[in-house]
Amino acid sequence: LYKLIIGELVKPIKTIGYLREKVAYGKFFITFLDCGGSFKLRPLWRHHFNYTTAIIFVVDVTDRERIDEAARELNTMLRVPDMIKCPLLVLANKSDLADRMSLNEVKVKLGLEKLERAWHVVESSIVSGGGLKEGLNWIQEVIPNSSN
């Protein structure tokens, strides 16, 4: 996110609450909502879904212990009425590390192939910024008439 805002990478830190930023990218503006993942905050996520046109879900592909939990949370979010038609971009974070899951394993674990919506998975690294542009370009392709 900061790579897009200030043009440089910053050391990633865990999101404690919410971070909302509006960023110009390509032909439209993107409002990013970075929601902390603590159990106490998760019920509040749904209050931020109005006017959503695409979902970017970041998953740690080295965390095999919590991938099932990530899948449950993703599928809960995808059933919210405001989110039903939104295309889904999954950023497979930490794909640059040796002990990562394969993209196919991520697709299976998250149940992506069962979804009836546009979706795409991109290998990414929050540390290097890798994969972000590819993912955002995909979103621009699937939402061709978006200006906001």
C-alpha cells in the first residue's frame, strides 16, 4: 500500500485497527481498507463493505496452521450481500520464501475454484512489493468502466 502512496517500500507492520487510504492507480482511484485480523475486529469488517467493487485478500502462504481459518473468514466475507458480485484478487503473500504453499494449494485451501465470481491469485511479497501491480492491473481489466 505504501509503495503506491509514497512510491517506496516501508517495513511491514501488523495492522492493529483499520487503515483507509485512497490511491490513484491507472485509470481509477482505489480506496484501500486494511482491516486488522484480530477476532474482536472481524465482526466489524462488514460495516466497511458498502460500495465495494473488488476485494483484495492477502493471505500468508507460509502459514499452513491458519490457512483454514483464512478460508473461513474469506468465505464469510464473500457471502455478505454487498460483496457477492465483487471480483476477488488473492495476494499470496510471502511467495518469495522457500517454505511457501504452491499457488494450486492456496486455490484449493481457499476453495477458489468453487466460486461463481471472477477471481485471480498472484504470487506476492509485501516486503518487495512484488505482485501488487500485476494484481491491480487484473482488477482494472475486470472492472473496465470504473472511475472510482
